[in-house]
Amino acid sequence: MSEELYIHIKDIMAKPVTIAKSAPITDALDKMLDENIDPLIVTDNGTVVGTISRQAIAETIGKKRNATIPPTKIHVANTVEGEFTAAYPDQGIEILPTLLQHAKIVVVFDEDHKLIGQVSYGDLLKVVQPSKQVKEILEPASTINVEERVVHLRRRMMDEDIARFLVTDENGAPIGIVTETDVARAMVAFREVVEGKYQDHRIRNLLVRDIMSAPLISVNASMPVGEVIDTMLTKKISSLPITDGNGHIAGIVTRTSLIQAL
């Protein structure tokens, strides 16, 4: 590849989005939603100490021992994930697919180890796209019934390591989607409005239908990969259900499956 066509990390990296480890996790979640980024880079006096994700926030707030603690009183430091993936601006972007398969974000440091940027799935997919067809990069679509309890949804997410479920009605037809983002938002809202002594009972009455995103956005498997990526970036979603020629769900494309296909 000639030098003028060679793309470096500095050419595609974005401004880093950070949160102080002393901040409440509610501020971290608000910033994630406002900036459409997950995870956030966590800093302590300007030094990167890890990341915080929506999934980690949902798990922290959902723990019984935190039931009596208002979410605004739980700090990022209690939820930070200390391991993170880093790179340097003059490295080529060919290293990014491998790095992003192990982390949702790559932290970019200068030669003095100062934070200067970040690269997410979206940043890379804007400039490099898989050459495969949509049907070749599908992931299986996991489903959950609309009347299932959120506590059971959370348990399946953790036990099965699944970040999203298609929501089905009583006839098995897909009607929406529920993600770790929906769970994080719901857990924060729940803890803020329900008193601690009532939480154990009330949370068991919270259903998937109460927190899911609907209507379901899906596209046909015949759509070019580039258009699938454009749809995901435009609508600011991390996954897109794919239908077959009969209108049935054939699978789901995620940012992770797109990165793995590069």
C-alpha cells in the first residue's frame, strides 16, 4: 500500500469521551446515551484507569446489596473495568479489527502516554467494510417473550453472555428488541423511584414489555453490507435483525460480527 493511501489510526480516531472515576454512575450512563458511546474511558486526575460499560452499570445497580443505595451515590470507581486496549496514532488501522474483537473501544495514547483519542466500532466501519454478503455474517438471534420478567432477562444476559434479545409475542412473532442499554436505563430509573424496602417485590413485577425498544427495526438479507452499516450508524444502533425472503428473522448483524468479518 502506498504511503499516501495508507490509513493511520490518527486519521479515523475520535475525540476521547471520558468520565472521572469519582463521578456517579448515573452521570456515566447519561453521557453514554448523549454521546452514543459504550463504554466510556474512565480517568483519575487525567490518567486512564479503565472503562465503564452499560452492562457493568446494569449489573452493579441490579445487585441486591446495592438495593438501598441511590444510583446517584454509586460511583464509577465501584464499577470500573481496569483492563483496556490501547494503541498509538501512527499505527495502521489494520491492527484495529483484532483489537476491537477483544474490546468495544481502543484508547489512543501519544508517545508520552497522554490520552488523545479513541476508536470505536463505528469509527472503523465508516472507512473499512466487510466484502462478504449479509447472510455470511449473521449471528443467531436469541429471543425472549414479551411477558418475561426483567430479573430473568438479566440472568440470561449474564449466564449466556448475550447483550440483546429479540422480543416475541405470545405467537412467537418478533415485536421489539431489548438490550443491555435498555436494562441499564430501566435499573437506574427503578432504583430512583422505588424505595429500598419495596424493591425486591416490585422488581419482580417488571416485565420485558416495560423496557423493550419497539417497533422492531429490521432489513432484508439482500441489502448490501454497506447499506446495513449506514443504517446502523444513522439510527445509532449496535445491531440489526435480518429477515429472509419470507419476512422471517434469519439472524442478526451486530457491530461485533461486522468487525469479525473484516
